[in-house]
Amino acid sequence: MAKKPTAAIVLAAGKSTRMVTALPKVLHEVCGRPMLSYVIDACRSAGIERIVGVVGYQKDQVIEAFEGEADVTWVWQEDQKGTGHAALMCRDALEGFDGNVLVIAGDMPLVRAETLELLVATHQRQHAAVTLATAVLDDPTGYGRIVRDEYGNLQGIVEESDCTEAQRAIREINPSYYCFDKKLLFEALGEIRPDNVKGEYYLTDALHILVQKGCRAVAITAVKPEEAVGVNSRSQLAEVGRIMQDRIQHSLMNNGVTIVDPPNTWIDVRAEIGQDTVVYPFTYIHGRVRIGQRCAVGPFAYLRDGTMLADDVVVGVFTELKNSTLGEGTRARHLSYIGDAQIGQRVNVGAGTLFANFDGQRIHRAVVGNDSYIGNGAILVAPLTVDEGRQIAHGSIVRENNATPERAEP
Ligand code: UD1
Ligand code: MG
């Protein structure tokens, strides 16, 4: 059978009372990026070319965060009447589209592309009207429970607040990864009624409606427990962040980076680190940071957005870098602040060097040429250019046009 096209609906309109926040929940960051971006990326990696995001609470902020991402269109759900109502809002946006529709929640950033691919492939192979990917958890608290009949056939999903005592004990749960036949999805969505404890239109009821009509509903237990953790509270945000951090670190380690003490290291998902670089404990790497090969970073290093280290660079203890480039073989071993600086190759940045990049109004850049030697405790006041091979004495305050002597031959 030819592969049908697949579109995705990503639900992101909720206000999220449980987060106690003014920011839309899906914009809260996980390892440096908004949680929604992981869900959208997982869809892309699974080969989905058309993504519809449902926004509501503070919608403009969400849309702005994804500006320029042309494969995502946005639909407004004015009142948040439930996940079923949210999905129904996408009818017009998917007008003329025929195929499969994935529906996933924007607060599930741990979703993996492999799981979505398997979900869609199973859905096609089984000629199903709806296919779910489920997880089995030791503690199913808070999730919709998967109800099957005595033969194991899928019957429906019951939200925790509507569960009977027996249903509450079910450990197979709904992580909110669904694949529907597009036509049947919108038919079912039109029939959902808000007759539940919360008075909401539940997407989960679409499943029950399709089963009642005799349509084929399939559930595959394909979601690892860690992948089923959604973000409904700040505690879950931290839990998801920890799992994501482990993934990031494992991926770096698999690519030849040594992380001496993973639990005491934090690396942004946007960071790139080259082979045989060693990251020592208590290092915090935040933002778009690029680190070359064979570098040593930390302990206690703080690398911020825009830091670029070439190969064989050493950044040591209590050194902070921001929006700065360090050339090959350059060393900043102790206690420095390097902000908005472009430092050449084989430069020695002495202990306690400070780049004074901010004059109270504006940020200025400093350039330091190759093979220069910056003594301990120097303050380099930007804007500033230090030529190649210069010697800056310990304790100097260097300003633009100050003469700096040539470095004595070592
Ligand atoms: C939902 C599922 C539950 C599942 C759980 C997994 C339903 C009824 N329940 O519950 O079975 O176990 O996810 O995490 O679907 N949203 C909207 N518009 C709305 C309401 C919600 O866009 O009107 C969005 C939210 O922003 C969120 C997602 O839908 O991203 C899920 O909503 P949430 O309130 O978190 O549902 P859960 O209670 O977690
Ligand atoms: Mg949720």
C-alpha cells in the first residue's frame, strides 16, 4: 500500500494552571529550548511536512517564538474547552488534506521521532481508523488509562478524574500520541460531548466514538516510561529537564566527548562539542556554544551564548565566556571574564583577566591578536584592539591606543 501523507496537530493552547505561570506553558525551556520546539522537531524528523499548532493562551508569544518556521501553521482556539475541541479547531487548516493525522500534546518534549514513525507505520499496516502509542508505568497517577476488553482489544481511554476504582489501578496509560485517519477524526470530533467531571471536550472520547462505530482502533505499547513524562507542573518540568540532559550528554559521549561527572554538568541542547574534549565537573554551558576538539573545559566554567572555542583550547576554573571566540591553543585557566572578545591563537589569558565590555550604555568588542600574553589581573577596556604578539603586564588597565610592548621571546 502506498504511504499516505501524514500531517500533525500539536496541542499548545492550554493555560496550564498547574504551572502557576504568566508564560505559555509550551514556551518554558527544557535544556535551553522551548518545550514545544522538541515536539515540532520530532514531527519533522519523523518525516511530517505539515504541522498545525493550536494556540490560545498568549498565542502571539508562542507564534512569535516560531517565526520563520514555514512548515508550521497556527490555529487559534479562543476558549480552552478541552483537547478534543482544540483538535476540532484544525478542520479548516487541514481542508483538502487527505491522509493520516498525528495528534500530539505540546507539553510532551521527550517524544522521540522513532516512536512517531512506528506509530504511523503501524497505523498504515493495520489499516486502522486510530492508533495510539501507550506506555506502562509503575505509577500511572495523572494520566488517562487505557481500557481494553477481555481479549485485549482497545475500548477507550478514561481520564483519571472519571476512573472507577478498578480503572484507576490500570498501569497502561495514554501519553497523548495518536494517529488518526483524517476524515474519521473530524467526524468523531464533531460528536464529542463534554459529559465528564471537568466539563471539557476530551480528545480521548474520539477513540471511544470510533470503537462504537466499529472502526479499527489499535494500541501499541511503544512508549518508554521516560518518554511519557509530560509537563503539567514545575516539578515535572525539572524531571523532564533531567531526562533531556541525560540524552544530550549521552549523545555527546557517544560522539567522543568525555564528561567527567554527568550529574554535576549542564549542557544546552544547542551546544556542539568536538571529539576528545573533556568537560570537568560543575561546568554550565548555556546557549549556542561551539567547542572544538581536544579542549579542556572546567571545572566550574560558565560558557554562555555565542562562545566559540577552536581546537586545543583550555578554559579553566571560574572562567565565564560570553559571545567570544578563542583561537587554537589559547588558554584561560583561571578566574576570568571574557565577554564580546575575539582572541587569537596561542594567547595566554592570565588569571583574573577581565574584559570590560560594557560602558553602562553599550557593549563593545575587543580583539586580541595571536601569540599575545595577557598578565594576571589585567583589565582590557573595550572597544580595543591588541595587536599580535603583545605583552600586557600584570595588573594593567589597557585602553584603545595604549601602547603595548611586543612580547619578549619565551
Ligand atoms: C491529556 C490526556 C490524557 C493523557 C495526558 C498525557 C485528554 C482529555 N487527556 O491530559 O489522557 O494521559 O494528556 O499527558 O486529552 N490543550 C489545548 N486546548 C485545550 C486543552 C488543552 O490546546 O482546550 C493542550 C494543552 O496546552 C496541552 C495539551 O493540550 O499541551 C494537553 O492538555 P493537558 O491539559 O495537559 O491534558 P492532560 O490533563 O495532561
Ligand atoms: Mg498534560
